[in-house]
Amino acid sequence: MGETPTITFRKMTPEDAEAVAEIDFKSFALPWKMSDYWRYSQEKNIEAVVGEVGKKIVAYAAAFISFSDAEVFKIAVTPELRGLGFGKKIFAELIRVVKLRGSTAITLEVRPSNTAAVNLYESFGLKSVGRRKNYYVNPTEDALIMWNTNLV
């Protein structure tokens, strides 16, 4: 086993859209289009970050900012580098960035079957507060609604 590579973070730019869309395609049943990421990287009410190993984008996370709330709408790590702690690191970076924007609460939806993600979010103080029935497809599954209303 080799050493875990170092990941660095920066704000997502429109030029990152293709690499982010590629990770999205590998990660989700209904991936978004490259143009979605191009647009979101420029929105003033969205904070989006990428993680790089060397000059290669290997992770990304994005949240919509509404007053003091941050709603995470995407987070993913390229499949070949999962299990190395990059998900935890990019989620921590996203939280740091949204707090700088004044967010005091964070929310997201997650598949209950994605126990690694549920455990990750719980480690950041998010709690399940409800479900969205049949939220996900391929396969159909409810979403857990998770919140941390006291970001510190």
C-alpha cells in the first residue's frame, strides 16, 4: 500500500465543469450536465469547492446559501479514490466556506443505504429529522433529511 495522496481545495470555477461532471457521471444514477456545473460555479448564492490531487480534480462539494442556512446539493469523490478520507476533508472544507458566508445551519438529503455517507454527516453533527418518500431513483429509495442547526 502506498501513501495517501495529499488533497488541496479551492473554489470551483467554470473551467472545472467538465472534470466535475465526469465525477458526477461516475457517482450518481442521474448525473447533472456539464453546463449545470458551469452555471453553478458562477452563482452568487452557491458555494462550490473542488479537491485536487496534483492538478487533477478528484472531489467536489456544493451548497446553496439562503440567509443563515446552507443546503448541500452535491458532494462526491471520484470512485477510485474513495475510502481515503477525501469525503470527510471536502465536507469539512465546504462547511468552513459556508460558515464564512454566515451559515449557522446545514442540511442535506442522503440515501439511508449509503451508510458511509450517513456516518460521515453524523460525525459533523447532522441528525436525521425526517424522510422524503421515494426521493431517489435507480433504485427507488427514500431520502433521509439531515440537519445541523448549530454549526460551530
